[in-house]
Amino acid sequence: MTPSLRRQMFMFCAGMLYFGAMLAGLGGYGWSLVPVYVGLFLMWLVILRPDLHDGRRAAVGLRRPTPRRLVRVMLRTATQVMLVIFCFVLGRGVGGVTGHLPHLPLGLALGLSFLSLPLMRLLQSAPSRARGTTGAQEA
């Protein structure tokens, strides 16, 4: 896969994530979905940057939560909350400008955002699989 195609697919996955949250706002769903979307956005960060979350070292107890790490996690979470609220408000704004809020199934909005996570994971793991396959074919 070429780097430009990979970048385009990554942008498409990011668009799916944000567009799903915007569709939830456009569909008129309440603020009770904000924590669900914040969880999806945080999972996106963990998939995007696995080096920031090393579960093995944290499970063994080698990484102790320092104030600096706690502040960093709180800032990332606050940023994701703001992004989700922005997407919801943008969807509501589009509905307000057009004059009606269409009834969209909740599964469409959630499914679109959720589907971006496994697609992003596939994009992240593609080079390592390709390297392992070429080595096995050469031997």
C-alpha cells in the first residue's frame, strides 16, 4: 500500500469517526450519548498511539501514576470531550439551519464511528503483517 493511499484511508477513517458524532447531533439524540462518543474517541487515541498506553508495564506496576501523567490523561480526555461536543453542536447547527432534524437511526451514527476503530487498527497493523509475509516467502 502506498503512503499516499494509506494517508487517504487514515483520513477517511477519521472522517467516519467525526461524522458519526455529527450525525448523532443531527439526529437530535440527547447529551447522554456524549460519554459513549468520548469513549470511542479515546479508543481511537489508544489505537492511533499505542506507545502512549503500555498496558503490560502498567499491569506489572512498573509505571506509577505521577501527577504529570494524570494531568496529561485529563487533558487528553478533556480535549476529546470538547471534540465530541463540537461535533454534536455542529450537527445540531446544521439541523437548525436547514429547519428540521431528520430521524436517523442511532445504530447508523454509532456504527459509523465504531466501524472506524477496526479499520484504523487494520491500517496500523498492515506493514508488520506485510514484512512477516515477505520473510516467510523468501525462506
